[in-house]
Amino acid sequence: MNREMSYLLGMICGNGEVRRGASETTISIEIPHKKLTTEKNCDVRIYVRASITDIRTVLEPLVGTGLNFTQQDNYSIISFTKRNDEYIMREILRYIGNAVSHENIRIDEEVFSFTHDEKISFLQGFADVTGYIRRSNYFFKPYMHRVYLEVPHNWYLVSDICCLLKDVNIPVQTIDWAHPNMRDGNLVKYEEGKPDFWKKEHQIKIWVNEFLPIGFAVLHKREALTQFAAELADGLEAEGKNPKEVTHKFYWEGNGKSKVKPQLT
């Protein structure tokens, strides 16, 4: 194992699709960009293309072939095809088991035995294809910024990622599960005639300063992370607080709240 392979496995787990053939397998990885402009009002697609150049430099020697790259307004895709009997493909398929996409993949137990740096690389690969960092992702106060890791459908993968984050001492601030009790617990949207409002991605939310050890390889996300982490630290210090004492808390160290949910009639 090495950091490059760990990064690739993280990308595949985060947003990969696997098309297996009798002799060859094609793996494609989607990098979504829901917003077309960065926080500095630059074109996200240009930033992603620049990032792909760096990612290719890392991954193509590992994969042993060129990566294909296509781009639409809201997503970019990198892909490659290898024979099933080649070592790199045998290793990838071993780690992902029978999964055919990020929607049914699990993190292999062996990943938890990786070195610290390899685990960080895995998480960065995962974050580059699932992570969102936007000014609107704050928690009550406008400088309390967070990174969102969005995982569609795959409940088990959320738990796997949170365990791996804990393994590298990075606490999760909260999880918004794609469940009606979480997304519309007071039935506001339901009563507005939107019964399917809750059907979204699971969202793992992490304070930006806690996410710095992982970071992003995608440029516009990396820039926003640096900026927002400085804003969070400045905001808390202006209140006379130590940022780490505020943000470095695992869920069992917080104040649990018991909420009463309305019942459907």
C-alpha cells in the first residue's frame, strides 16, 4: 500500500462506478461541482481541470495508463480501463469486494490497518469527490464554517467514514441522516405538500479547522478550506475562546438533546 493507492481507493469509495467485464474493468469517478463559481467568483470548472492535471500526475504512474477526463457544467469524470488480471486492478477489486458503485461499497477492514498518512490520503480522495465547503455551511454564527461530506443512499459507508475519521483523531460535528426524522422532524415540509423533502444525501459535517489535516487536492476546495479555517479561528478568538477547545469534541463529549417529534395523523 502507498498514499497514491490510498487516495485512489478513497475516490472510488466516495463517488466511483465499476463496470466489470469478462476480461476488463472500467472504473469511473465523478467529481461533482454543484456551484459553477467558487467563493471568489471564479469558474469552478477551470479549477477542477487544473486540479485534474495534478491528480493525473499522481495517479497515472500508479494505474499505468492515461486517465480519461470529461466535463459537464455540474460534474467532471475521470476514468480508466484495465485488464482484470493486472495487479493494480486485482488489488482495487480486492479492496472493494463485489461493489459496483459508491452506493453499495464498504470500506475494507484492511484500510483501518493502513499507516496514519495512508488513512489521511484515503480520506482526502474521498473528500475530493464528496466534500463541499461553502459559506452557507455555517453553524449559527457566520464564521463557524463546516465541511460537508455527502453520501447518497449508503448508510453503512457513513458509519465507516466516521470510524476512519475517529481513527485519525478528527471529530465529526454532526451527521444529518437522510431520514424523515432528521430532515423534516417537525413535518414543516410535509405539511407544505412536500412528503419527499427528506430524501437527500446523508451529510457528515466537520468543523473546517478540524478538517485541515486531511485537506483537499481540488484547488477551489483547498483555497476555501484555508480561508474559512482562518475565519473560524479569528471568530472564536475574538470571543476569547480557544478554537481547538470548542471544535475538537467527539459526539460523546457534547451535550445530547432529546427532542420530541410530532406524530403523523
